[in-house]
Amino acid sequence: MDATGALELADDAFRNRAWTSAADRFRVVDELRPLAAADLDRAAQCAYLIGNDGECIRLLERAVAAHLEDGRSASAGQSTFWLAYILSSLGDAARAGGWLARADRVLAEENPTDAIRAVRALLTVPPAIGMLLGGDPAAALPTLTGAREVGLECGHRDLVALSGVGVGQARMLLGDTHAGLAVLDETMVAVTTGEVSPIATGILYCAMIITCHETYQLRRATEWTRALGDWCDTQPDLVPFRGQCLVHRAEMLHLHGAWREAMEQVRLACHGLSEPRADPAIGMAHYELAELHRVRGEFSAADAAYRRAALAGHEVQPGLARLRLAQGDLDSARAGIDRALTESTSLYHPRMLEAAADVALAEGNVVSARQFAEELEAVASQAESTALTAMAAHTFGAVLLAEGDPRRALDRLRIAWRLWQDLDAPYACAYVRVLQGRCCDALGDHDSAVMEFESAATAFRELGAAPDLQQLQRYDPRPSIPAGLTAREMEVLRVVAAGSTNREIAVALVLSEKTVARHLSNIFTKLGVSSRSAATAYAYEHHIV
């Protein structure tokens, strides 16, 4: 096959997003004759998208030289932008800065055509994003706004999209959530219609999802996570965005109660982000894995995953404090969350405040818990976020209950439950229902308390939230049961009465089947019955269920 035929095959594969095949075809062409500058750019994209960063960098360096040799400074500048982006993502900031400075110098000597103006504006985006991520959105916003305006004037779609996401993020960080979301939504239209390059598409999806998570726009995060997943699924050999995509999928599955599926996704992400080199998102993956282990009661596994997240440089709070709280180590929980509160950015602060209030309540420090709840409520009142409003209402309800005001607490908790229900967050809903049950019990409405607790228990069993199910037994308002049944035997009897098999009981209560059988034998003896149906009848007659 000659070079022309091989290039046609490479073109077809590139258009069809068959990145591995396209990379192989471009390599064949390059062996037959040196690739032209534009083909070097496309070959570099393929190499990056299949995870071959070293090859991508070599191809982009050649592309820059080839464009300059052809007298195309603007094209050389655009190749330099992607070269600098990839070097920065690999931690080689100095080398990336050198390439950007060189490109800016070359472009400064050219006549300011639209193409030159657009690329010069593109080169200002990475430093501005650096300021944004460094905590100075006010300084970053003018540069990003100017770059976006140039992109719109010159018709440079990648520039408009990349700078637009930065503008939206900066405005949201500065407190203008409505304007920020409007820019982000407009920007993502170009992504979903295929107007931007493949690498930019993946970057923008991930940036949008991260922004939605960090600003508690969970409904949008769910929508964009699904869109990113669909985009990744159309390109099976795609590498750079699949691992991070799996983490975001796991976070949304976790929120929506599909914990087993979330665990599968995040384990795939941990593997994918570890090879062929450690991705910066690996810490995020280990943290999400730790969170899933924690809520399932797998405390040793959670501890190990938090440690791996910390080694990767990821903040382990508030998750680790919640783990220590579940383990009864209040001192460590308090120390961890206090440290995180002083260091957390405005984006993560609400999660820290929520956890700090929970730790304070566990310590019996209601005064501090109220302070954290009030601060969280103030943050939520300034944001346009259903999730933040739910968090604040939930936390304040718990504080009011601890202060001995169950009626007002119940009002706040009803609001929280409706909002979590609207977000399809079954674990948060169940957690709120436990508090609602405690309020009803304190008001003397024991029947409603029982129903709230039963609803919460059902949700916890379905989710696999063993620690919460165990904790729930402390709040059972029903009177003690005759026949000398222990608390655990009562718990087993209730599940038997629901029609569960021994195996199902073992899974729900985190017991072995042998232990379940022993409990049943004891129950039958104490109740003076010989069958499950008779035990069930006894349970209903004595209002155990």
C-alpha cells in the first residue's frame, strides 16, 4: 500500500473515532513518507486519546516545527497549546511554560489576523485556569472573558468553549451562580453538537461535571455524567477520560443508591487511572471507593482506601472523620474535621460544616453544632443549589432535635426529605427519616415513629447500609417484647416476619447463616413455637412488626 492509500484509511478511522486504528494508519504513512503538519496534529490527537502520551508529545513537537517551516505561525501556536496542556497534565510545568513563551514570542511578531489573535488568546487560557484553580477567580475572569470574546469574533470554537467553561467557573466561584451556569450551559451546547475537537470535548465534559459536583448542582452533574459516559462508550479505545468518567459515574450511582454498581465502576476507575501511569484523578477514585466501603460498614477496607487517597494527594475529609465517628473515635473525628475546616476552600466547606455538626452532636456539644448549622444555612441561602438547601435543613433539624425542640426540628427535616427525594438520594432520605422518627417519638406519636423507622430500615437494608441499620435499633420506640427475646433476636424475628430466607436475613443483618439458624432456634424455644409461620404470627400479635 502506498502513502496515499494509507492516509485515506487513516482519515476514515479518524472520522469514525477509531483512534487506535487511526494511530496505526498514521504511523504507516509516516514510515512511507514524513507526515504533513496537519496530519502530525491528528496523529498526535490519536496517540493522546489512546493513552500514548510520549508519542503524542513527539508528534506535536514535530507538528510545531512543520507548521513553522510552512510559514503557518497560527497553526504552530495551536499545536503548542496542546503540547503545553499535555506537558502540564504530566506535571512538567516548566517545559510547558517554555513552549507557551516561545509561541507567544513568535506570534507577537506576526500581523494580528483573526487566526493569530485567536491563537494568542488561546495561549492565555492555561495561565488563567491556573489562577482559577489557585483560588483567585477574580484575577482569572478578565483574561478568560477577553479570550472568549476573541474566540467569538474569530470563530475559534475550541477557544470559545475552553475559555467559556473558565468564565462560568469563575463567576460561580465569585458567587454569581445563575450567570455562571448560563455560560456553562451555553458552552456545553457546542460540545454536545460536536463542534469542538475530541480532546477539548473530553476536557469540557469533565470540567463541567467537576464544577457541578463542587457547587452542589447534583441534577446537572447527573445529566452531564450520563452524557460523558455515552460519549466515552462510543469510543471503546478511549483512555484519558474513561477512568475519570468511571469515578463520576460511581459518585452518581452512590447518590442514587446503586451502591453495588458504583463499587464496580470505581474499582474499574482505580485500575484504569493507575495504568500506564498514575493519573491525578486516582486520589478521587480511592476516596470514592473509601466512601462506599464506609457506608457499607467495611471499615478496614475504607481505612485502607482513604490512606491510598491521601498518598495520591486527595483530601480525605470529611469521609475519614465520619469513619472515625462510626468507629467511636470521637477525638480523631474532631481533630480531623477541625483541621479540614481551617484548610478547606469555599467549594468543599459545606461538606466539612455538615460533618463538623454531626461530630459535635455525637460529642453532646450542641452549642458548636448550632454554630456549624447556622454557617451551613448561611452558605446555602446564597447558593442556587437544591442539595445545599437539603444539607442545611437536615443539619439544622438534627440540631433542633438535640436542643429539645422536636416540633421545629420536624419542620426542617420534612423540607430536607422532600429535597433529597427530588434528587433521588435514597440514603440521605433514609437518614432523614430516622431523625423524623426520633422527633415523632419525642412528641409522643409512637405509631408515626415506628413507621418512619421501618421505612428507614427498609431503605438501609436495600442499600446495604449495615452500620446505619444497626444504629437504628437504638431508636426503636416499641415496648420491650415478652418471652425474654434479646434485641438481636427481635431484629431477626422482624426480618423473618417479612418473609426473608435465612440467607437473606444473613445478608441484611451482616451475619452468617449459621448464626441466623441459631437465633431462630432460640426464638422458637422462647416463643414456644415450631415454625416460621407461627413465629411470624406471634410477631404480629405482639406488635413486634
